[in-house]
Amino acid sequence: MNFCGALVCTMLSGGMLSIHLFNRLRRVRAFVFPLLLPSLLVLLLPVSVQAAYVDKADLTGDLIVELASDPAQDFVIQRDALYDMGVKTEAVYIPYLKKTIQCTVLPLAAILDAYPEFDAAFAYCYDGYMSYYTSEFIAEYDPYVVLDLEGNERGDMQLEGTPDMGPFYITFAKQLTAGSEEILDPANKRPFGVYKLKLGSQESLVGPLFEAPFDTMDANAQAGREIWMNNCMSCHSWDPVGPGGNLSNRIVKIVSMHAKYNKQYFHDFVKDPQVTMPDSKMPKHPHYSDETIEQIRQFLTHVPN
């Protein structure tokens, strides 16, 4: 066989191999692609989402406040000025120590009273965590900002055996444990390291979660949305600039991919992340029933790709 004949044979055999591989890939695509897509999306995340935290050394100990009506205009309430806004002395339960100590506290409602058009708030922590306080929660549980701790100098929020709770610690009086019938995740409403509040309403703070396609969800998906807003959203942002914390680098679109295409993986990971990923920083949720996790998953299936 001459050179030209050999080349033709090689091209034909290569072409048949390519067609064979293509057909094989088509058959496995429906199975493999959904599993790979969430991981591929992680690689496409903006750097700003993957490293969204505040260096605690840069914080002054004063409270930064942002109004949802004018997010470009943050302002600062000096720590000393907070003491003139209606503080009180309260026996505060410190879950890390499992005991109560006397503290000077400022009700979150007292800060909101200065802005009657707002009735809800986000509390941002220096590590990227965020807590959402609805008007209903504020009215029922009266959460407060802890300004100082008994036995410590003003502004010193460090206690032996606890994380550094400063600049501010937000909590509420009622002692509830995880899985409580009242609040599924009470620790979510007790964030430490709070340096900033964003004041607004449900519409201005979490409006995207109630707009289409989320305005026609069934009861299960709506229940999942409530759990998302009151726990999952503390670490997972809606998008690079949407509502949510940045403690995790997996925004809602990535989490929703697992919810849609990896149902068992999603369930197992929420229940006990370290089984699947030993170095995961996400906490376990043994108090979440299968029904609870499915409600979250149902909500996430409505997130557009």
C-alpha cells in the first residue's frame, strides 16, 4: 500500500473511532453531565464570592448601618452612641458556656424605631456569615445587640471558652435548642462577630425569593423557602450581589444544581456533609427530617439555571 492509500485508511478508521466515541458519549451524557455541572459551575464563580469576608483587624468596634433604600450610603453609629438608644441590662444566655451573664443590650427594635419604614434586618458577620431577622421574629422574640459583657471593659467581647464575639453579638432571651418546634435553627439568630446591619423590609431584603418563578410554588416548596431564608441563606448567597451570606463559596445556583440532579447526594450532604466531604465546614443537620430536607430541595428546584 502506498503512502496515500495508508493515509486514507488511517483517516477512515479514525473517523469510525470518533463516531463510535461520540455515540458512547451521547448515551452517558444524560447521566454524567448533571453530576459534573455543579462542580464545573464552582470553577466559574467570581473571585469576589469565593473570598467574601472582612478582616476583623480593620473593624473599629462601631456599628455600620446600611439602609435598603440607599445601599450606597453606609453610615456608622459609634459604639458610645448606641448606649443612648434605649439600652437595658439583661441576663444573657451564652450557649458556648451554657450559662447566663449580665450584659448591656440594645433591642434590635430600638434601632429599627429610628426608621419606621423598615421592620426587618440582615446582620453581617466578619467571617461572611449573615442572619435574617423578620418583622415577625423581632416582634415575638425581641432580639438584642449585646454591647458589653459583665466583668469586661466596654467593647471587649471576648470570654474564655467562646469565640471572639465582637464587635457585636446578637441573641434573644428564650433558650431553644436545634430542632425546636418553635425555631428549627435557633443558633442562626445568635450570630457573633456582627459588624454591620442592613435595615429594610421583606420586599427590599429578600424580594427575589418571592418573585417569579417562586410566586406559584406549592406548600412544600414555600416551607423550604422559609428554611432557606432562616438557615441556609446565612452561608449561601443568592448570587454574587443578592441576599445571603458568603461563608460558603457555593451560591444558590450551584446548590440548586445538586437539588435538581443529585437528589440523594443533596439529602446526604445536608444531613452530614463530612461523610461525603470530610473537610467540609458546613455543620451537620441531624435534626432535619427527610421531609424537611425534601422541602428545601423542592424550593431549590425552582431556581432558574
